[in-house]
Amino acid sequence: MDTNGQSEWHSIRPWSPRLALLVREITSVSATFILSSSLSEPPNGNSSEKTHGPVLSPASMDRAIDGTEHDPADDHESPDSEEVSGATQPRELIISNALARGLSVNVNGSPWQRVLIRIDDKVDEAVIIIYGLMPGRQYDIDMGLVQGGPGGLNLRRQVTTEDSDRANNGGKADHERPSSNEASPEASTSSQPLTTAAHIALPTPPQSPSPTAHPSSHISVEERAAQLRQTLSIVHDERAALTTSLKTARREAQKADAALRSQIDTLRRASEKNTAAENRAKQKVLALQEAVKRAQSATAEMEELVKEVENALPALQAERREKERMYNGVFTEAERTRKEIDREAEIAKKKAERGDAELSVLNNRLERISGKREKLEGEGGTIQELEEELRQIQMEIE
């Protein structure tokens, strides 16, 4: 039953106990979780004393993935033996057995390899440290336990790392933000296989021999070999997938590099073209600036000339008025003179008309006189007769 009162079904297997994933500490770059089981009880009823198991570094995880047997003495010196009293009941190491099959960690949907795990056999708990996070970020952390069957167990937590300044001040407040689909800190089981997660096979921590231990708490050689073969096959599959992904990523990186180089060449050529255009634009700007300077200088000269003209304008206006007065006087004199000329021309015209009339009379008289002269000078005329008489008189005188 969830917090909203709606029923929710979970698949519960008798051989798969319910696991709880609790947040122990959150810093600016890491998150620490406690993985425990509801069926785990500390020996002798004392949970305050904890003997930490080996811390599995990434190197030891790689050795576990390769299928080689991990020696806990390489990472941490384990105690020689556990003190088992006669009143201690035999119990099964649930967390150790669960982590022995493998653990996958996904952060925001991507496989995460920066994981440290410490197993405590006395209280049957595991401390899981996820490091390499960014300060002040929210992360969805999924942990998957590899089961022997087709399914797996998913543990999901949503956390927010601290800011770097708060981490420097020593604050270690828990900023856990559980997702809305979680009704309890216990993780729910999932029937989907963990195919996308990066499986980290963890070796079984060494257990001290106990004469009173139950036989079912130990894993047989055949089961261990089957688990290792399954882990090895998963690792091989993941290795092939990672190799393919790496080749694809390399090809994509080469294509991206070629595209980037092409873009860089294009930008370089465009930059060269723009440089030439920019130089021409700079030259035009300089020419325009020089033209503006010349225009400003000419404007200043014209302003000075305008000021001089404005200063000389009153004298010019007075001179114009004087010239207008003189023009009016000359115009009046010219009108008077023109009238006199017109009058004299009228008189001369009348004289000419009288002269023409007299000339006509004289022409008429001249014509009459000419007619009389022709009559006198013509044949049989008076002048010829007189000339003849004059010649005769001269001859007589001789």
C-alpha cells in the first residue's frame, strides 16, 4: 500500500528477502548508502560493534569481472577468525550472497564505475560509496543486483549533492529527495532484466570456518562456477558491446572531427573574405571621415562667411536703398527725357511730312519744267532755232 492509499502489488519470492537501501551521508562529490536486509540480525544481538569487511576498489572489481579469484588480503587485512559463542545461532549472509552475484550502478541512466563497496559480515550490511559526482546536482541512482534467474532486483534512490561552499564549511546535511513512486526506503523488486547496466561482479568475502554454521549458508563450487561463468558471459557480452560502442564512437568522433575541420576551414575562408571586405570598409570609413572633416571645415568657412555677410547686410541694405533712390531719380529723368524725345520726334515727323509735301510740289514743278525743256530742246524747238540763228550770225560776223 503506497502513501496515496492505492494498492500496489510487489512480486515477493520466498528465497529473495526484502533489501533496504538507506542514505548514510551525502557530500558535494559523493553519496554513501547502507544496503541491509530485514532478515539480517547481528551476532550476539549487538549491532554497535562493526567489523568492516574489505573495501573493493575499481582494480579489485576489474579482477572480479575478469573471473579471477579475489584475495581480500590484497585490499584490506581481514581478521583471522570470528568469535562464535555456543549460544550463536547459524545465520545466512544475505547481503554478501546478493552482492556476490554482481552489482550494477546507473547514475542518471548511465553506467557508473566510480563505486566503492565495504561489506560488514557481522551485521550483514554493505556500505556503498558512489564518488565522482558534481556539487549541487540532483542524481537518480539505480542499483541492480544480478540474480541467478532471468530477472534482477532494482534499488533506486534520488539524492542531491551539497554545494561546494557548504561542503567547505563542513556541513553534511542530508539533501535526500525520494522519488514519488517510492513508498518506503526499502527497494522494490523488478522483473525486468538488467541488460543496460554495467554489472560489477563482486567476490564473496572470506568467511571464517564455524563448526556450527548451517550448510545452506555456503555456496557450492558448482554454483560458484555457474555464477562466474554467467558473470564472465555477461562481461564478454558487455565487452563486445563496449567495443562496438567504442568503434562507433570513434567513427562518430572522426566524422565530427572532419565536420569540425570543414567548418573551421569554411569559417577561416569566410573570415579571410570578411577581412578583405572589412579592410575595404575601413578604407571607405576613413575616406568618409576625411570627407566629413572637409565638409565640416567648409561648413565652418561658410558659417564665417555668413556671419560676415550678416554683418555687412545693414550697409548693403542702406546702399540698396540709396541705389533705389538714385534709380527712381534716373527713371523719372528718363521718363521726362523720353517724353521730350517723343515730342521732338512728333515735331520732326510733322516737319518731315511738310517737307514731303513740299518735295512733291517741287517734283511736280520739276516735271513741268522738264517737259517745257524737252519742248525747247527737242527738234524744231526754240533752242535749236536760236542756235541755228546764232551760228548764222557768227558766220556773218566772220
